[in-house]
Amino acid sequence: MKMMHSMSLRILAASAAIVLAASAAIVLAAGVPAWAADGAAIFRTQCAKCHGETGKADTPVSKALKVPALAGDARISGKSVDEIVAMMKANPKHPPTVKSMSDADLEAAAGHAKQLAAGK
């Protein structure tokens, strides 16, 4: 009985290791760290008030401030996430928002903005 219990535990441990390894491989293949922030959620809370949830700059604030639409913007979709983060930091309208965000949140929001710009 002890031998069977020991074997069951080894099989369970091996199965768990396989599942973890497969999960890690999927995450690495996607190029997204497992701990990456949720870009859509961050965009929604930090950026959508001006850029709109869909990136179309269709909010009252975006109209008042003449915020450019991100959706369909080839200039944004063609840039890397790091380049978009640099643009966000350099934009004189962004400092209050950008200063309140971590680097991971900035990268996640920039990644989502890039997707919106590419029409995804």
C-alpha cells in the first residue's frame, strides 16, 4: 500500500511539473511574461478617459482636449512598445497620468494602445 501511495505521489508530482513546464513554454512563446499587467484594464482606467475605451478619442474630454485617436493610427501600430512608452512620457499632456503608473503598467498600456492602433 505504501509503495502504491509513493508511486501515486511521484506520478502526481511529475504531472504537475509537466503542466507547469507546458504553461511556461506557452507564455514564453507568446513573448508575454506570466506576471505582465493587464494592458486593457490599465488602458481602461488610465487612458480611456481621454483616448476612449476603443482608442477612438470619442469622449467629452478627448473632444475638449483635441486628443488624437489611437485606433487605426499606423504611426502607433508601427512602433515598438518601448517607443510608445517614450512617446507617452514625452507628451506634455501625459505627466500626471504617467507619473502615477509603474513601468510595467506603462508597458502594458502601451501594448494595448498598439493593439488598438493595429485594429485588434
